[in-house]
Amino acid sequence: MHSQDVDLSALDQTVIGAIPAAHETANGASPAAKVEFVSGSGPKLETETQALLRIRLRAAAIVLLVAVAAFFVRGFFVEDSPARWAQVIVVLAMAAVVSVLTWKALTLSQLRWIEAATFALIAIYLGIYERELVLLKADVGNPAFELAAVKSCVLYFFAVILLYGAFIPNTWQRAARVLIPTALVPFAVIGLVRLNSTAVSAIADQVADFEQISDNVIMMTLGVVASLYGTHIINTLRIEAFQARQMGQYRLKERLGAGGMGEVYLAEHCLLKRPCAIKFIHPQSQSDPAAILRFEREVRTTAKLSHWNTVNIFDYGRTEDGTFYYVMEYLHGLNLADLVNRYGPMPPERAIHLLCQVCRALHEAHGAGLVHRDIKPANIFAARLGGICDVAKLLDFGLVKHTTNGAATNDEQDGTISGSPLYMPPEQAVAAGEPDARSDIYSLGATAYYLLTATTPFQETSIVRLMLAHAREPVVPPSQRQTGLPRDLEQIVLKCLAKRPADRFQDALSLERGLSGCANAGSWTDRDAQQWWHEKWESEGMKEGGGATSSARTTDCPG
């Protein structure tokens, strides 16, 4: 990039509104809010977790109530049953828990406290039971009885650990904070009893060898690991099922990026197993009728277009919590802004190859009475489709303007300015007349300028001055920014960037014919494109399938 270039990342954004508001956005834009249900922490998932935890915790309390009650009843038929008073307390406590969970509405936080208290009480009870049982068997003086007592207590703790993992909806991290201390209780109890009882210590010296201790440790470790793994699997499946219900037939996988109107996630069709990209309107825009109108206009407009070089729309709808979204094709590759930022200016022949494709997409859109109004490198994608690399895809019709007989319809408030300042035509920048197809020609010319020079036509750091430069300042010829550019291509770019719309190419086909007539036109072949991607993939270790619609990172073109 030229030495006088500045950091333009803050200016390469779509702005919607009056000039002062646009300036404020560029200097203090806040980060996009998360779509809460996607992360698994939104109110809908919390509500589901709350209901599920209540049911599962009540079921676990019933199991524990029945088990401890069975031990209590058994005590009437065996001699010297230990910890009977503790059994009574646990039975009453479990009955109270079941009653509360059956009849009282509780918050998720309250349920978590009951969960912790329930299993803490069981761990304390089993610790008391183990202590009394070990002391009781020590009085008999038979090492085999003492060994059996310890084994049985370890088995009880093992059962409780598995019970927790099977019944309680949780993350494995939170479950570990409960299960690991629980697994240590039987070893802590036997250690304390040995310190305080000479009889137990004497017997333990006879039977507590490495084999017996390691058996107990391995058994308890196995229980904890199995329970944690089961908790993780169950929780993952639960979240996936929740997301599938939220998104109908689509399962979200990862966040790909964000734009001016929404966020984009990689997703998969649950039945077809086909990857796709889902765009959500920003949560803060849900209550803004104008934002919702623009979002709906984007998807409906794009869905009308069928050209190979325009991104395909598959679906549109609302989630259960009211979030608007639409589903589009998932593209492997890089948008042109990322491509130039990473690899520098394009060879003229490659730029011509991509620009001609965009012209064909714009020809269809303009023929349907649609002005894109946000043509820029970030909204053009170099993708692989059907084994072909460098397929240009035009994205993001969120600012599209409908025209009637060549004149734009008035579907926005007067005085509003929409678009990306770095690539905005003069008439759009100063609201001097309605934009038409020639406005997109100017923005595409500014995009071509960037592809060839890795810099934009104007370098102002203020949005206001940048817009005024588009309207008044002459453009520095691209050959002064990047040596070796063909004269014929430079003249085409400068014609696109003419201040007066009448001095530009008058339609996209005229521009395509001009580009196709350049000396370098046709020099960039499919084979060249595949070779380029293959070399970059090999040299940088890119992974297959790493790209994404509107915010891509890598490519999967084969060599």
C-alpha cells in the first residue's frame, strides 16, 4: 500500500442516516450485540433449562428418597444398622424437596441452590453412614468385614455420581465442581476415622494395601469421568436440539462475521446436511421498523435475482423469539477486501475477470429496477463453485433502491445518506439527486481502483471530508498509485469515477464491454485461478471449507 495511505477500516463501513450520525458511528461504533439464543445463554434456553432441571431434580430426589427409605426399612431386619437417625433426616428432606419441586414455581437460581443442597446432603449422609459402618465392623475385628464395608460405601458414592450425571442438566465444567469433591468424600472419611480410631487403623494396616486402594481410586475416577462425559454429551445434544427448534431445519455451528445490519453464522440443514450461511438482524434493531424493513427488503430483493454471480437465497423467517433471519448459500473463498488486504493489489487480468462477472450480476439487478447502492470490495466474494475458482458473487442488498422508469422510489426519509463512504458516488454522498444504475457504476469503479492499487480513490480520514472529496476532488490516476497498470484499463476506471453520472458508463453491460475490450481481458483463466488458490492454500496451510458468505477466511479450491 502507498506510503501516504491511512487506516481506512473505520471508514469501510455501511452507513445509514444523516451525515452527522454517520460521522458519529464511524468514531464510536459499539460492538455488535450477540444473538443470545445462539450462544446458549439467552432467556429461551434458560427457560428450557429451568423447566428441565425442575423435572430432573424432582426425579433424582424421588430416587434418593426411595433408596434411603429402603435402607431405613432394611434396618428393622438387620442387626446394628448404622446412621438410622441420619436416614430419617434425609428421607424427610428428600420428601420436602419433592414437594417443593412439585407445587412451587422456582427460578433457575433457586433450583440450582436446591440441587447443590440435595447432593451435599446425600454426600454428608453417606459420609456419616460410612463412618459408623466402618467403626461398627472394626468392633467385630474381622478384616474381611471392614474391607467389605469400605467397598460398599465406595459403591454408594459411585452410584450417586452416576445419578447426578444422568439426571442433572449441566455443563461438564459445573458438574466437575460437584462430582470431584463428592468422589473425595469416602477417602477423606476413612482417613479421618483411621486417625481417630486405633481399631480401624489396626485393621486398615492389614487390608489397605496398594491393590485395594488403587481399586477404589480407579473405580471412583471411572465414575467421575463417565458422569462428566455423559453430562457433556447430553448437554451438547440438548443445546443442538434447542437450536434446531429455534431455527427450524437449521443447526447453527459458528459465528462468521457481522455487517451493518446483521450477523452471519455458519449453519447446516439438519436433513440435507448442506452447509449454509444464516444472517440475523441485529438484536438492537428488532424494535426499529425501518431496520426490519431494510432487512426484509434485502432478502426479498435478493431472492428475485437468479444470476450465477449473485448470492443465492434459500429461506427466510423468524426464530421462536422473534429474530428475523434469512438463509443463503455458504461460499468458500474470500471477499475482495480481505483478498487485497492479505495479498496486495491484483493483476489487471484478474481484476478484469472478477469485475466483468459483477457487471453481469448488476445488469440483472438494474434490469429489475434495483440499484445496489453499497458496491464495495467487502460485498463482492471470490468463491469456488462447482470446481471453478474466482467466481464473483455480489452480496448484501440491504441498501437496494427500487427504481421506476429509471427514477428511484422515495422509500426513505429525505436527507438520509446510505452506503459506504469510501466507495460512495458523489450524488449519493451529498444527496444530490436520486441514485440510479450509474451510481453503482461509480462504486464499482472505486472498487476496481482498490483492487488494482490496494488503496481507495480518496484518503480522507473524516467521513464528511471523504464524501466531499467524492463530490469535488479529482481522482489521482491509479497508475500513480501502482506502476505498470495498462492505460486502457486505467481509462475505464477513471470513466467510472466521473463526477457527473452522464460522463460514466451508462449501464453495466457497457462497462463489461469496455472491460472485455482491454488488452489484458481473457488472460486470467480458470486454470490460473485454481493455480493461485492452490499455491496460497499450500503455502499458508489453509484448511478446506474455511470460507464463509460475507466474512470469509480461506478457500477449498483443489490443485
